[in-house]
Amino acid sequence: MKILGIETSCDETSAAFVEDGVIRTNVVASQAEQHAEWGGVVPEVAARMHVEAISGVIEAARQGEIPDAIAVTNRPGLVGALSVGVSAAKALAYAWNRPIVGVHHIEGHILSPFDSVVEPVFPFLSLVVSGGHTELFLVRDFGRYELIAETIDDAAGEAFDKGARLLGLGYPGGRALEDLAQSGNPKRYTLPQGLRHDAHRWSFSGLKTAMKRLVEVEGEKINREDAASSLQRAIVSALVAKVDAALNEHVVAGLSLVGGVAANKALRSAVEQLARRDGLQCFIPPFDRCTDNAAMIALAGAIRLERGEHDGFGFETLATSEL
Ligand code: KG4
Ligand code: ZN
């Protein structure tokens, strides 16, 4: 089955063409530069830029082919941004007379490691870490996701981005912070780990405040590499600690790490180490499928379509939606 995937939930306009689980194309046009001067995504700007980019991105992804079905992110996300992808998808499904499915963005991330080569083993734990989400799910089967832990304030990606901004790195700063941390000493500065003894809730807001204070107190004499490295260590240990706690609570066959922050090498190796320790299969997508992309939406849509499920033309776009 040939599926056209479309993703416009935040600041990436993306379209992908997936055939029988093989990713033929995965085109991503990022707006990050345009939002950088504001230090975050401006919803109105995002929607307008999706309108400009969407047709070209879809044409580049499908390369003249007409798919058997269309999968599009319809929830959760910025409604104006989502609406651009959903409208384009509905128009094409109507014109080509093809079935369409609305995909939950987080389900897209959870299924992002799985293609024609990598198959899941159930049940597995999935750590979803992005700019907007920090959640741990117990995945019992396709479509069966149990929330085990979540953040009560900032997402892990926000903690990276805010730390990066304090250190004068651009937006989004996760990648730049990781690069700076490379040569730093992670033990130089002590940063707090919120809700350390709570197995089901993360908190990253205290870390952000502590980082701000550190930058203020140290002033000119701050070692930026060490500060970046210490922050990365604090975030990675906080994330991994709750995965470890969940592994004590649940018997699983696999462990997965997905979302934009899954591109972080320190986090990837910490999760791989846990999986190795417990003899679990480890599922982490390649770097280009960690941050938002349409291939993951096409892969998630394919599973529903193969079961004969699809949506009519009336489905909505939603800002928030539980998985
Ligand atoms: O999944 P994603 O593309 O968008 C959302 O759905 O939020 O995730 C973007 C987030 C940003 O906060 C970005 O700073 C972070 O992922 N990120 C990283 C790295 N690459 C991207 N954080 C840490 N290390 C990285 N290498
Ligand atoms: Zn995402």
C-alpha cells in the first residue's frame, strides 16, 4: 500500500511517501529560522508559512505518484497549523477519491521506529520526549497506549531550549546545547532534579530556574561547556530515572525512545544501556525521524488503514487530545 503522509502540527511542513513500510521520501521544510527571533513558535506565522510550503513539499514527496491512501496529523497541535495539512489532505483525498485517516501526533512519534525492517515486540515502554511532550507509555499493542508518567510543567525539550537560550545559543537550542556539552564537565555544576522520588511525574521548571540563577551568579566567569554539560546530565538522569522505575513496575519486552529530544546522543546511549542491562529490545528511530516528520505519520496511518479503518471527510483538528 502506498501512503502519502502529511504533518503540519507545529513548525515543520512535512510530507512523506511510504510504500509497504518502506520510506521512499520524507521531505521536511523547517520554519525554525523564522521563529528563532521570537524565541519560540508564533502560531499565526506558522500557519501562514505552512500555506506557502505545503504544495511544494507534497509534490516533492510524491514525485508524480498517486497514493492508495492519505494519513495526516489532525491532533494535538496548533490548530491553525494543523488545519493547513488537514485541508490539503482532504482536498487531495477528494480529488483522487482515496481514503484518509487523521493521525494523533504522539502515536506518530511512538510508531516512528517501525518500518518494513524494524518490527515492535509487545509490550514495550515508549519514552516520548519533544518540545511539547514528556511522557512514558506502556504500549500493549498498536492502538493500546497506557500513560505511565508525564511532566507536570515543562517538557524536556523546553528545558533544553530554555537552557540553550540562557547560554546564548539560538532557538530551538537542543542540538546546539548538545554540541556545546560535548567538551564540558557534567559534574562541574550541581543542578536539581525535580520530583526525584515520584515515579509517575516529572518536573523541569525548577531546573530552568536553577539554570537561570547559575548564569546570573557565575556571570562572566561561567564555563559555558560545563554548564551545558551539567544541564544535559540533569535532564538525561531525570528522564532515565523514571524509565528505570517503570521497568521495576512492568514486565516488558522492549524499550523505545522517540521525539525530537531522542536525537540527543547522551539520552540515546543512556536508554540503550538500560535496555541492554535488562535484555530488552531497544527501538530508537534514526536521527531524521526523531524530530517532527511525515514518515512517522504515514507509518502510523498505514497500521490503521491495513486494518480497514479510515475517517470520513468530517474529522476535526484538535489543539489537545489524549492518546
Ligand atoms: O518532536 P519535535 O521536533 O517537535 C515537537 O513535537 O515538539 O521536538 C523538538 C524538540 C526541541 O525542543 C529541540 O530543542 C529538541 O527537540 N531537540 C533536541 C535535540 N534535537 C532536537 N534536544 C536535545 N538534543 C538534541 N540533539
Ligand atoms: Zn513532535
